[in-house]
Amino acid sequence: MLSKRIIACLDVRNGVVVKGVQFEGLRQAGDPAALARRYNTEGIDELVILDVTATIESRRALADTIHQVAQEIFIPLTVGGGIRSEADADAAVEAGADKVSLNTAALKTPELLTRLASRYGSQAVVVAIDAKRAEGGYAVYARSGQTAASRDAVEWAREAESRGAGEILLTSIDRDGTRSGFDCEMTAAVSNAVSIPVIASGGAGGFDDFVDVFTRGCADAALAASIFHYSESAVHDLKAHLRAHGIPVRL
Amino acid sequence: MIALIDYGAGNLTSVRKALSALGAEHRTPTMPGELAEAQAIIVPGVGHFQATARLDEAWRQAILAKVEAGCPLLGVCVGMQWLYEGSTEAPDVPGLGLLKGRCERLPDREASGARLKVPHVGWNSLEPCRKSPLLDGIEPGAQVYFTHSYAGPVTEETEAATEYGTRFAALVARGRVAGMQFHPEKSGVAGLRLLRNFLEGISSHSDAVETDHRLSRRP
């Protein structure tokens, strides 16, 4: 049976993980490769490295980070943040990314999805959709939630799929950072509208939030960052909790 | 040296990395003639079956000649699908025909009628169908990473099957020809072990060649 995937997100800036990392015994706190290694040992299914600054200076650091992580960890690795062109995607893939995640650039130039899919295959193209609840639907935002894109999340997800995207990474702006649970209604609306997998993100607070998003939310995968920072066994404990609730996981 | 065939279907970085991590020397030949010195051939692949059409008659003949001579061949994902007779994904593109059957699209409904997403993306379990050196050290139910919409049928050549709406061939072997529908290079510890098991088969092949060579020189 296909497992529900648990994905850890590393938010990096200039080669350093920026969200509080509180692992005990982690010698190089903030070192993405060390953190990735840790998650991998704990049984994470996939990693996402998100360059939260995406400046030109941080690009080189990002390539080094991807390279370091990819060198020793043999699970799927997605890279996102500031990928605006085929050249940016090439650099990430060259450094060792298996998938690239596009957000603002895909909204601005949807044909980019098709070009990347024909170059690397759809499985390598992830469309990140940041959305919040709005009258009659879910409004998509670009530029890290700064600019309304005048698109509905369900409609945009369908278009992204038809243009060659292989997965949707759906973040609830309303829930992000609140630890109040995923937006299961929005996740289900998008997941049921497309045939490609939907990764739910934003709002993970406790293990039961993951149970909810995999059942009510119809998510294929769930992504979180800080929840995995608090304990060395969080990934394993979360998966054991999911299994106890009848959700198939890789343990 | 392992020849890693590049037919432009996606990136080979992760396969190269995994081979390097296992200490296997590898190269990407640019001409079919360069296969002569290969101890094994790996055909990786992601994306569409159509892409395999870029391996023209010269490549096909060179690969088939190596297989004929006993050289181990591993196809991964679309590279495995290419080992069959063909695929409904691109009916006009012939496969190598080393494995029996054709690849079909995965069903978008469970037997129960429940909706299934296609592509099949993520970690799913291997159910061994027979004892095989490729499965050494792999627990029944071990999970590996898949990303595909088409798959080969379960036949007597299937070493391990996986269930997703239907049972399909996840690991196949016929003589020295093997196929992995999942991505061993992306499947963590289990994936590296499966790849290592294939590589160990190569060294036993090289030893055998060397032995034959010595025997033939005996007066």
C-alpha cells in the first residue's frame, strides 16, 4: 500500500537553516547538511530545501547546501525559493535536486512548467501554491504571500497539472506558523480536483493534525519544519502515531 | 566500469551519486561503440516512454550484443519498462523485448471503486515473489520510492511485486537482465542495498569471465 509521506522542510538563508533548530547534541546547529542527516536517520521520507532569501549571493550557498545534502542522503530532495528560469532549475538539478519547486515564476510564466517538465519529466516539477481563504474559494498569493495573484487555488492547481506539474505543494497562509492544524478543507478541495499528489503545508502543531490532513484533508503528503525540531524522535513518533490510526507510513 | 546510458530523459545526477557512494566506477558513453569495455550497463530513466526512442538501432544492437555476451543490464523506471516488448504509453516505440509482456497504464480506481491518483508517487512495499540474490538483505514489505504511471505485468520473471490498484512488477530479473520500477537511488538504505546486490552480481560475472579466459588459455 502506498504510504503517506512525511516531508521535512529546511528554510535556509545563505547556507544556514533559519528557523530555530533546537536539537540537543547537534554540533553544528543550523547546518542544513547536519540537520538533513538527522532527519534521514529518523526516517523522514523526503526533504525540501527552501531558500527563503533567494538573493544572488545566497544562490551559491544554496548550491553548496544542495550538493552537501545530496551527497549523502538518498531520498527525494526538492529545492525551492527563487527559481525563476530554466537556468535556475538547471543549477538546482546540477547540484543534486531531484525536484524543483516553483511559485511566483509559475504564476507569471506558466509555460515554464511545461518546459521544465519536458526537460526533466513531470516528476521533477513541483508547483508551490500559497493560498488563503477568500469569498467562495481560496485566493492564491505570489511573492511569499505578499501579492494577490487573482487566481483560485483549485483552478490554478488544475492548470498547473495540465501544464506538466507533477506535484502540488499547498501552503495555507492562514495557518502557517499558527500550529493550529492544517487547512483540511482547502487541502481536500485541491487534492480532489487533481490527479497529481498534493503535499499539505502550514499549521502543523501536533500529531493529530497530520491524522486529520491525511483523512479529512485527503493529502498525499504533509510537510512541516518546526514540529520536527523539538525532539530527536519526532519523525519516528509521528509515524508510529499515524500507523496506530490506520494511516499507511514507512516505518 | 559501469556504462550509464544517457538518452536525455531527466537527470542522471542521483544515479551517479548512488553508484559513487557504493564505490562503483561509472561512465556515460556517448557512442554505442564505447559499450565494449563496460562490465555492466544501467539504463536509468524518468519521464515518457517516447524518450527511449532516442536509443536508436545502433544503441539497441550494441546493448543487445553485450547482453548476449553475458553482460549484466539493469533498467530503472522507464529504463526497466524499455526492457519489455513495449508500452501503451508510446505504442509505436518498440521495447528491447528482453522481458515478456507490455507495460500498461496503472488503474485510476481501486477494485473497491475508490479513486486512485495516477501517477503513483511515493514509498510503497516490495512483496518478494521468489528467492533472489537481488533481494538479499531486503525484508519482505521493505519500502522503496516510486514515481510512474505505467508498469510491467507480473510474470514468472517478477522477483518482487507492488500493489497499487493492481499488482505490478517492481523488480524483475531474467538471467543477467534486471529491472527496478522504483528508484533505488532515491530509496534510502533499502535502495542502496538493492543496487549493491546488482553490483555484486556484476563482480561475480567478471570473475566468471576471467575464469573462462584462463580456462581457454590452458593448453
